Amino acid sequence: MNMVERFFRDITVYLRDGSFASVGELERSITTFMALRNAQPTRYVWNAKGEEILNKIQRAREALEAVQEK
């Protein structure tokens, strides 16, 4: 799961438990979530190697070409 997906998963879980009577309430809840999240930031450590990424891209291209040829 990439960082964007993780962020939206986390905020969805946070907001799902709430009930909002107005857009303003929802905005305040999102602002609170961001403040809590940013109070203790964590560093993302990239583990993938460039060669692995390029190989994955090549496999995806080959699969796409195979589908397009049919």
C-alpha cells in the first residue's frame, strides 16, 4: 500500500466513527486529524530498489501489450 492509500485509509477510519451535522464539523474533524497526525510525524523509509521497480514496470508493460494484441 503506498503512502497516499495509507493516508486515506487512516483518515477514513478516523472519520467513519463520527457523525457530522454540517460541513464545518467535518472540516474541524479533518483539521483535528491532521493536527494529531502531524504532532508525531514518522519518516517513510523507501525499501524498494530501482532495479526491482524497473523490472516490475517492464512486466506490467508486457502484460498490457499482451492484452492489447488479443
